[in-house]
Amino acid sequence: MQKRLKKIGLALVAVGLSIALLLTGAIPVCEARPDEKVVKIAAQAVLSGAMADTGVPAYTGLFDCVKYTNDTGGLKFLNEKGDIDSVKLDCLWEDTRYEIPRSIQAAKRFRQAGAVVEFNISGSPYVCTPDVWINHVPVVDVSTVSPGTDIKPPWFFTSAPTWADLTALSVLWARDYWKDKHPQEERPMRFSVIVYDRPQLHSEVLDICSDVASLLGGLEYIGGEVVPVFGLIDSTTEWLRLASKKPDFVWVVSYGGCLVTLIKDYDRLDLREKGIEYIGSVYSIDEVILGIVRKSAEGCFVSRIMPTTWETDNPRIRFMHEMAKKYRGQDPEDVSSHYVTSWVYFSVIAEGIRLALEEVGYENLTPRAVRDGLASITDLDTGLVPPITMSDEWPHIFSCARTYQVQQGKQMPVTDWYEIKFVTPELFQYFR
């Protein structure tokens, strides 16, 4: 009962925040004194709507990282005299509800308020009016960048180049796993995809899956299905259409409430028993989803470029649990992997700002200087993922991934870190 009340309380907090935002506009998260140096960052929060189960822990994690940094003296850097200096971080945020029009308006307000960098999980900058961001405010985003959207030098710093790369990292592992399980089979592994209805996923997944299969080898793409971003209440038709083509694996790109429907229908139709394996896209199956679908997800695979909250052998994850306890009153079992994930993205943002401050100084700090700082990050050790290096030629955070499987209600790693096979250079002329 107590855990249920906590979940209800979190939902009420999200509703309350969204109502407050209707009245107040961009909300700052900072307790700096007037005489302190302050750098403004921005967050397109998703605290309400169908994606709030992902957005609430992700953005509260970011807010807590900012608060911890300020509580411990601010972001440290070497000033022009070679002395250690510091700035406080002021995090502006709005609840954009994962909606593109709200996202665009929020970006304009953040720019006018003086933010030097933006954190985003929606992918909005790459599907609609990217000029709102380009040459104005650099974006650190958990998604990918659409081919041809970014310019050189880049202003979007993303998890991976395109959704085609995230497709490849999942189906390539699935191919090798399937071959090990079926050594007698001489045919290619057959795979299908289910994607939510976003322009990126049509052009970067559905339209080029056959090319991905040909490039990687040992794969046969047999078709895909599209489901709504929001409001999916039954996916029986989509699953049965795919099942009739007899895929060995289905790669599922969906999040939030619609993912619940997809997983439950997959289980209800006994598709695993029929030889059809499930592998979810990065960030998809999480603690909230598992708490709802329960045994329906047992045995499902999911690709991850981040560790989970259960990997407490990692001291950085234990530290995030301590932060959640201090700032949110949460016990370790209540901490989401999305909360942990925020630490990596915050570390990237903070390092970009630090490098910019050391290059141009506080008085000359601009979004362009922070963009340059992000593009010069080298071997950043977050304690959670392999070291991060970015540049104008490679504005992407991750180079490695792992595969997890749901076992007894938890996501457990079934592989070590492996290098992602990036297919974008071969598939999209924009990057050549």
C-alpha cells in the first residue's frame, strides 16, 4: 500500500507541476545568491502526458544533479589566472508534454532567457523547425538526429547518429544470438519491427530496414508495423500480421502507455511460444513498465546504452540512490533507471560548460562557446558507461551498448559492453 501511495503521489506531483507551469512559464531551479556567478541551462521536461513515466524520473534526476552540484560549491573550472573558480547552475524548465508545438515555444523562451544549453528527451529538434535551435542553443538529447537536419558544426549532441544505428545494434545482436540457438539453420534470421508513428522512424527504420539487413548480412527483413504514439489500446492486429510472416525476432520501438499494450498483447498471443522473440529499443522497458506488465515481459530482451538501477555493484549507481534518498526520499527499489541515466547526460552538459568557461571565461560565455565545449569533450568518465569523446565530426555520446533480458521482473545484462555497428555513413549520403 505504501509503494502504491508513493506512485500516486508522484503522479500528483507531475499534475501539480504542469498546472503551475501554465501560470508561470519557464521555471528556474537554482538557489544562487545575487552576487554569485550563474550559468543558465534549460530542460524540456516531460512531467505530464503519456510519456511522463519516462520523463518524471529523467528530469527529476537532472534537477537533483543540478541541486547537488550547487550544494557542493557549484561547477568548478580554472579561470584565466589558473585559479579554481565556480559557477552555480540555474536550470530553467517547462513541461512540454512530449508535444512538438510546446517544445518549439519552450526553446524560444529558453533562448530569450539566456540559456546556454538545452536538455531534451523528445527528439523534437530533429523533426520540426530545427533552425529554432541551430545557431542559437546547443541541445543534448537522448534521441538521435535526423539525416540532413544537423549542420556542420553540429548543434545537436545525441545518443547515436540515427535510428538506423539503433536498429542495427539490436538486430545484429539478435542475429548472433539466434544463430547460436539454431546452429542447424542455414537461412538468414528473419526480423520485423514495430515502431510508433513519428517521421524519424518511417525514414530511418521502415524505409531502410532492408538496406540494414543487406549491409549487416545474415538477416532478412520481412516487414514492419506502425502504432500510435499515444492511445494504443489493442495491438492484436499488428502482432498477428507480423506473426503470419514468421519472424524470429521483432524489434519494438515504443514507450510509455502504448508499450504496455504491446508487451501484454505479445504475451497474451503466446508469440514467444511460437518462436517469435521480442527485443525492445533503448530506454523502452523500465521499472515502471515492468511494474505494470509484470510477468508479461518475462524473457523479453532490450537493448541498453546505460546500466540499470539494479546494478548496485557500480558505486556511481549507489551514489544516485543516495541522491534520490536525499532529495526525493526514495528508497533504492523506487529509483528508476531513467533517474540514473540523467547523471550521464548532466555530466556531458557540465563538461561542455566547464570546457567553455576555461576557454572563453565567464563573462564571454555564450551558447556557441558551450557548443564548442561539447564538441571537444575527450574521454569523459562518468562511471556508468565507457569513456565519452565527442567532436564536430562525431557529435554523439555513446559508442557501446549491452543487451539485457527481463528475468524475475528485473532487467539483467546478458552481454558485456560491445561496440555499436554504426550504419549511418553507408546508408545516408548526408553524412558522407
